[in-house]
Amino acid sequence: MIQDKKTLFSGMQATGTLTLGNFAGALKNWVTLSDQYECFYCVVDLHSITVRQDPSTLRKRARDLLTLYIAAGLDPVKNCIYYQSHVSAHAELAWILNCFTYMGELNRMTQYKDKCAKHADNINAGLFTYPVLMAADILLFQSDVVPVGIDQMQHLEITRDIAQRFNGIYGEVFTIPEAYIGKSGAKIMSLQDPTKKMSKSDENPNASIYLTDDPDTVIRKCKRAVTDSGNEIVYREDKPGICNLMDIYMAMTGRSVAEVEREFDGKGYGEFKMAVGEAVVSVLRPIQERAESLRKDKAYLDSIIKENGEKAAYIANKTLRKVQRKVGFPDRIR
Ligand code: ATP
Ligand code: LTN
């Protein structure tokens, strides 16, 4: 098979309900890019257990996440949407790459430091080697591009370093991937504290808009969003609350800073917040409706899960076998 398209890989953890940050920073771009690339969209459930999870909740969230990928507009026939835990090559390559990654490199990861501070009672080895598993995800598929939010840039850098190190020893085994960061929405901040990233694991439900929020909830959260003193809608460093709402509005409507400033020239915060809320509702509503009908079609979802899992495993195993041969593991006897 001659493949003329480049390869795209990305994933999300099934650790909670997706937020507008996940949508604006990642999922929205996945949909935009999906026609141009051969795409793999993974529900990274192996990563999820680096933080303690309730088993039945994790299983449900993983299925909800996979459903949302499709509901957001990813065609599961053209794109390979699957569970990481169904493809054992992820864990196998991660082990090998662990042996090509230095403690010092992992020690510098800011997400690791943040998670340690947040989960001081469970600083496990998986949390530490999390970026190596992420590198394995990406490198297994010889990915060219990885669309993520800005917070994942450091993990992309270490992935490139590991791949280059491996290639330096064994020859051109891995494609060196590039991050893709969208023009708007790459870092949506908390609605309650615009200096902090909007995160699905934030305890305060008013800090995040969830993709499952109904219209009234979305509007209420936007109205209550913390804003700055003054009343102008301008994109300026001393106005982090307004900048964040503008980022959300731009990500939802595709408009530029200048267009938004012009649109709300002379208007107050109240009117602007209402417009942001309405823009979010109009994007979320169709996704929620599609998710609702998909959830009812159990047999369809199951068939997608099975077929895509098998396809991902087939492709991933090709890279894994090559790596195993390179490092000197014995050939399989057929
Ligand atoms: P958690 O709170 O469990 O750490 P999270 O909300 O940070 O999760 P992830 O699963 O780590 O979400 O991230 C999934 C994708 O969403 C990644 O590409 C990440 O960069 C992106 N993303 C997460 N939060 C934001 C945000 N606030 N703004 C933009 N992109 C984001
Ligand atoms: N660490 C990522 C999730 C993730 C990922 C990946 C993203 C795991 N493996 C591979 C892109 C490509 C996060 O968003 N927290």
C-alpha cells in the first residue's frame, strides 16, 4: 500500500469530563486536520491510572471519551479511534524507551512536578515515566504531527529527544514528530482564576465549562467568570480574565483579536460574557446531540472499538517488531 498522506497521532486521558480547554486546545484541531492526514486518535487509558481511578468510573469515562471523539466530528471509518489498553505494543515500546531515557530528563517535566504536588500521597513510578509512554504512543505510528495544547509541548520535546537518541544509535527507525498548536485556544484558563489552566480535574465545577454542560449552565458559568477591573473588551496583558474569554470566543467563532475588539467596541463586560456563552452553546449543542444518539447504538460503537483496535495493533506491531530486532531481541520462530 502506498501511503501518500502523512500521519497524525493524538490522545486524551479518560480522567474526567472533557472541558472546553480540551476541546479548544486539541479536539477542535483534530477535526480540522483529520482530512489531511492518516489519523490515530487514542483514548490513553494506560496514562489515566498514573492517578488512582475507580475501575467502573474509568471504564465508563473511557467509553464516553471515545464517543465524544466521534460526536465532535471525527469519522471512525476514516480515522483510527481506539483504546490504548487494547494495543499492547504501547506498553512494550514504552519499556524499551525507558531504557533510552534519563532520570534527569524526566525530573525536569513540569507536569510531573504539578501532579506530584497535587497527589502527594501517590507519587508512583508511572507518573514519573508518563512522558516515555507518551513518546511510545507517538513513535509507534511513525507520526509526523501531534496536535496538542501548549501544556504538552515539553512532552513533545522529550519525545523528539528520545527518538533522535534511538535513531542515532540504531539508524532511521523513528519519524521525528512535530507538535501542532492551534492559532487560538491553545491554552484556555480557569474561569475562576485566569492565571491557572482550565483542567478537567479541577475541583471547582465553576472553573471549567464541560462539554456535557447544558446551555443554562454554560451561560451561568460565563457570566460568573472572573474578569478584571475596567470595562473595555481589549486583548491586553493586564486583563487576563478578558483575554481568556476572548480566547474562548475566538476559538468558538474563528474570529481574530481585531475582529473581536471591533465587534465589542463600546460594549460592556455583561454583553460580551453573554455572547461568549452563546457562542459556546452553539458549538456544544450539536456535539451533545450526536453523543446522545451514539450512546444508544451500543453495537455500532462496539464494532468501531474492535475494528480500530485491531487496525492500530497491526500498524503499531510493525514498528515494535523493528525496534525489538534493532535492540537485539531474538527473532520469533514462525
Ligand atoms: P487533567 O486535569 O486530568 O490533567 P487535562 O484537562 O489537563 O487533564 P489532558 O487529558 O491532560 O487534559 O489533555 C488533553 C488535551 O487537551 C491535550 O492536548 C492538552 O494539551 C489539551 N488541553 C488540556 N487543557 C487545556 C487547556 N486548558 N487549554 C488548551 N488545551 C488544553
Ligand atoms: N499527555 C497527554 C495525553 C497523551 C497524548 C499522547 C497526547 C498521551 N499520549 C500522545 C498526544 C500524543 C495529555 O494531554 N495529558
